[in-house]
Amino acid sequence: MRVIIGEDSALFREGLAGLLVDAGHEVVAKAADATALEEAVNSVACDIVIIDVRMPPDLVDDGARAARRLRMRHPGLGILLLSQHIETRHSVELVATGGFGYLLKDRVLDVGDFLDSLDQVASGGSVLDPEVVSRLLSASDGNDPVTRLTTREREVLALMAQGRTNAGIAKQLWLTPRTVETHVSNVMAKLGLGESEDDHRRVLAVLAHLRSQART
Amino acid sequence: MGRSRAAALAATVAAAACVVLVAFLVAIAASWGTAAYAAVALALGAAPLALGWFLVRAGATRVGTLLTWMGVVPTVVAATDLWGEVAATQPGRLWVTGLAVGAVPMLWVLLYAAPAMLVLHFPDGRLPGPGWRWAPRVLLGVVLLLVVLGAVSPDDYPAPFTAVPRFPLAFAPELAWLHGTLAVLCLLTLLGMLVVTAAALVVRRRRTTDPVVRAQLRWMSLAGWTLPLTLLLCWTSYLLLDGPDLVAIGLVLMWLALPLTTWIAILHHDLYDVDRVRTVAATVTAATSAALLIWTIATVATGALLGGERPILVALVTAALVLVALPLRRRLAHALERRLYARRAAVREALDALLADVQAGAALPEQLEAVLRTALGAPELQVGYVLPDTAGLWDVAGWPMDESSIGPEVGSSDDLLPIRVGTREVARLTGLGHADRAVLVGLEGRVALVAELARLRIGVTTALRETEESRRRLQDVGYAERRRLAQNLHDGAQQRLVSLGLNLRVAQRHLGPGDTSTNELIDAAVAELGTAVSELRQLAHGIRPACLDDGLGPALAPLTQSGPVPVTVNVTVGSVPDSVAATAYYVVMEAVTNALKHADASLVTVHVEQREDRLAVLVADDGRGGADARGHGWAGVRDRVTAASGVFDLTSPPKRGTRLEVLLPCG
């Protein structure tokens, strides 16, 4: 895969590039601020862009804003955002648009998962950091149907929101795929969401639900 | 030259002629007695003459002219008196006629008529009204009549003029009764006219609203009443002492006081506060009269009880009674002030009342400004306080006063008054209206007492406020510093650790399949790195939680899913400063933790709302209560709240739940 990295810390940028190259990917460009990043993406072809949310010049959320602009210009491009903090402000909105991933920076230390997420986002899926998902889940109030889920169903819901496939969920929870499917249908039914074959649309539906609950 | 000036000049010439005559007569008489009498008379004439010319030159020509003519009278009277005396002691030296012998003794009337004319035409040189034209005519008529009656008196001429041939037109002795009646009538009319002239002042005052004229009339009223009173004194003296000796006092007083008050009233009516002068004069007069009365009663009483004269005893008794009555003097002065100078009396009483209330704890010294405004009727009045060790003036709330409207203290203008304790200025009154300054003269001592108290209190308030502000600044700076520190730590160190982990992972991938121990080592190392990163994140969170980026509401929302006990969270805030939001966040977190751990509650409610310039944080539970606000468990919350200059209030009655209310300023 052809990857472009946008990250202002040289140490982290080089480390990440090193990991990706070692895993067989091609790092075609590296940028240290939002402007350079957009230029690079617009001039060089790539499959996925890894962006730090916090970048110069404003050092607030330049990365996130750049991501939105890039998305509008390159609809098919995969974008993975890396953040230092758990926050739901940028994450949920962006992830809901598909082909977006949002991970905490230290998530890259789980190398296997990180590379899987990369593939998923590059192929149009969505990935949401488990910490963020758990924050979302806990932010809902007493009226939320989420409280009616069993513990197992909540775990399945969390993994769904993270963007994992049924197979991925089965592997994570040490269940059979059939059990996972049953749980998934229960969850979707209890939340009042329609069944969907498409993993991505499933994630979107769950995320939309969680988002609306988090807002109230 | 104007008519008035010409008249004044004529008066001066006449006076000069008389002075020459008097000098001549004194030279002839060659005795100290006549010289002394002449000196007194000339002095009494010189004052009105000189002052009259002052006024004429200053522009008050009519009154000035009247005053100069008044100055002629003592010289004429002195001349005629001395003529008679010389004629009596050195017969044959001077020319004498019966007419003169009869008429001259009546010339004393002029001593009353001249001042009366002046008072009648005061202060503008005109009569009080068109209906008053009869007054000067009657006055002059009476004078003329009395002189004529003197000339035509049927009595024999007194020694040593018994040999002088009688005036041909003198009354026959059979008509002595008619003469006497006429004389008495004229004298009574004279007294009446003198009362009328004094009353003219009252009439004028009733009719005018011009404050300058009113002040002038008040000045004249000090002296105007001496006219009829002196005449009465003369007759009383005749009654008591068989001679006109007492009248000398009255005449001298009258002849000194009238020109002087005229001059002051016309030219310098605002040089002294006439009301204060009147009050003082009235007090002195009343006190002296009272002392005299006591002496008279003592004399009569000792005379009646003990028989004969005992002057020493009388003096002792009088002295004793006066001493006893001395405290009444102050009461008397205040009562007179209330009558004559009501405004000042009101201010004095208001200040005394305020002082008494302040000492009793019923009023605050800061009410000084309001009290002065009401008592003086000066809504623009402001009290500016001088605080120790600071320049400028401060108002009652402890803020600096706008100095541009205040003039310099030295050479003060009419509308400001410095208040001093000793030589230190403690306050300044500004915005004084016309004549307010005069009212306050003499009362500054009372004002100073209250002002001193007030300014020290204000000093304390200001110092406290400054302390609060600097503490808030320090706290804000501290928070910004900590935040920056956390940010640097977090960003810098975390980046390094994650990068380190990445490098380790890359290295790990190059291990051979048999290197399981190294593999495990690296796994452990990366796990430690993960922990370190997580701890760094918590550290930064402890200083400023990252979740606050989404707002206080979303940051606190996860509390509702804290566990078996339901927690309701209700947050309605606009935009609050970051440090305040962080404090509120930690307060809520700790309070909820305490509730869940210790309270045994079935419901915990969190309520955060913004009220004007404060953020109100309420955490309540329905558990077993009995929490100790000063205990360890709440120390952290208390410290945070105090550091944020907030208010900490914990109510926790046993078995009735716990309620924490925290107010944080966020202005």
C-alpha cells in the first residue's frame, strides 16, 4: 500500500514510517504540517493517509480539518486519524462518513491490530478506537436501550462500533461465528436498527445510534 | 459730577468746617475733658465719613452719600455742645442767643435721625416702596418739630444762660401743658419712626428673593435694631440713674456698628458668613443679658433679704450662678442657631446623630456622604477619601475617584473643602453648592471623625480586594503554567515513548523464530511503555482533563454509567473559563466518588449551572449523611475550591443525605 504520513513530531514520524516499511508498505510522502500534507496528498497518489489530529500551524485540530478537506477532494481515499487524547468531538463525526479510522497514538504499539485497521480503512471500512467507543457507550443516559443489553451483547456492540467484522469479533471474544451472528442480531434488534449485510453500514448505524444517544 | 457725588462733597466740606470750629473751641476751652469729648465725637464722625466715601468710590453712591452726611452729624453736635460749654464757662467770649440756647440741646435728635435715614434707604439708596415716601418726611418733620419745640420752650433757660434774652416766639408759661404734650407726642413719634425704619428691613427681606440682597439685609439687621433700643436705653437710664449716662454705650455702639455693617454689607457681604455672625452675636447678647439679669436679681435679692449693699456677696452669688448655668450656653447657642441659621443647625445635628449611631453600631461611617447630601440639600456633593500610602482620592466603595473634576487643594475653589485630622488631610468634600462651604465651617471636626473611620474601613476593603485579585491572578498563572507543563510532558514524553515502542516492535519483527525469550522481553518492554504512556495521560488528565475539550456537560456525562447507583447529571452552562471548568470537573468527580464509596445512597444528583458571574456546582445524595466537612475526605475539594476563590458549603445532617454546594467565580 502507498501511505502518506502527516505528523509533526519527527521521532514518531520516522518510527511509524519505519514500522510501515518493515511491514511491506510504501511510504510515498511525509509531511510535518497541515499545508505540506495537503500539498503532498494532492500531488502524489496514495491509498491511505495517516494524519495526527494536532498539527502546526494552529496546533489545535488542524489535522482533523485537513482530513475533512482531503475527504471532500478525494472521496475514495482512506484516512486514519491518530490522536493523543480520548475525545469524541472529531472522532465520531468523521468515522461515520466511512473510509475513516480514528485511533489513539499508543494503539500503534499493538502492531498486528494497527496493520489490520490500516487495511480496513484503506478498503473503505471504519475503525474506531476501543477507548473512544467505551467513552461513547458510557456517555449514554438511563433511557438508552443500550442498558438493556447483556454484558456479552455490549461487548459485541463495542467491537462492532470499532469496525470489526463478525470474524474479527469471533476471534476477539473466542466465540463461534454463529454465536456472534446471534448476538449481533439481538443487539441490532434491541437498538431498533435494521439488519445489514454490509459491515460498514452496520458500523454507521451503530455509531449513529450511539452519537444520538450521547447528544441527549 | 453726579448729584450724589456733589452731595457727598458738600457733606465733607460741612464736616471739615465743623471740625475746624471744634478745634477752635477746644483751643479756647483748653481742658482735657473737652479735648477728650471732641476726640470721641470726631472719631464717631470720621468712621461714617470715610466709609461713605469708600462706598461712593466703589459705586454705591446713594448709600455712600447718606453715610457721609451721617458723618457730619457728630461734628455738628460736638461743635454746638462745645459752643455751649465754652459759652457757659467763659461767658462773653462767644455769641449766644435764646434761640440757640433752646434749640441746641435738642440737636441730639439728629444722632438718631441720620442713621435712621440711612437704614431706611438701605441697601440700594431707595425707599422700600412708593408707599414709603411719607417715612423720611415724617422723620425729618419730627426732627424739625422737636428742635423748634426746644427753641420755643416755655421753661427758663438753665444756668448759666438764665440771663440770655428769651426767644420772642417762646410759648407762654400757661401753655406749658401744650408744649409738654407736643413734646411727648413728638418723642413717641420719633420712637415709632425708629421702629418703622427697623421694620423696613424686614419688609424688604420679605419682598426680595435675591440672595445677595437678603444677605445684605441680614447684615444690616445686626445693627438696625440698635436704633430704637438705644433710644429706649436712654429713657431707661433716665429712669434708673436720673441721667443719660447709659445711653453713651448705646450711641457709641450704634455709631460704630451701623457704618461698619453698612460697609460690610455693601462691599463684602460674602466675606464673612452673616448667619454665623448673627448667631454668634445673638448668643453673646443673650448670654450677656442673662448674666446681667442674674446680677440684677442678685442685687435686688440681697438688698431685700439682707438689707444694704453687699457688692462682694452679689459678685460671688452671680459668679456661682453663672458657672452653674454655663453648660446651658451650648444649648442656648444651638437653639439660636436653629432659629437664625437653620441650615447649619440641621447639618450639625445630622453629623452628631451619625456619630452617635456609628458609635452605637447602628450606622456605618460610609453613610457620611448620604447624610451630608441630605442635610445640606446638595445632591452633587461627593466625599473623596485619602487612603494611607496611596495618592489620589477614593470613593466610598474603594474605587479611585475621577480627579479631573477636582481642583488642587491649595488655593481651594468654592466647591471643595479639605477635611483634616491635625495636619493630615483625611478626606475632601467636592461638589459643594453655593454657600455650602460657609455652612460647614466649624463643623469639619465632626466630619473628620466620621471620615477617619470610613477611610480606614475603605482601606481595609481595598487591601482585601487587591489581595483577592492578586490571588486569582496567581492562581490563573499557576494553572496556565501547570497546563503548559502537562502539555509539554504529555506531548514530548509520550511521543518519545511511543516512538521507542515502535522501534522496539520493528526490531521484534526481525527476530528469528527461536528467539522466544527475547520476544517476550520486548513484549514486556513495550507493555511497560504502554503503561508509562497511560500514566502520562492520567497525569495530564489530573491537571486538565482532555475530555473538557468537549465541554463540561459531555465531560461529566460518563458519571451516569458509574455503577449500580443511579447518578443524574444536569449541566447548563454557557462558556466558562477553562480553569473554572477544570475545578468544577474535579469537584464533581471527587464528590460523586465520595458519595458512591461512603454514603450508601440510592440516588446521586449532580447539578451544574451558571448564575450571572458564578458557576454553581451541586452534588447531593440521599444516603446516610454525617459527613465531616473538615475531614480528610473533603480536603482535596476544599483546597481546589479555595484556590479558585470559591465558596465551599457542605450540609450533611445524619441520616438525611449529603449536599455539597460550591460556587466558583467566573467573571
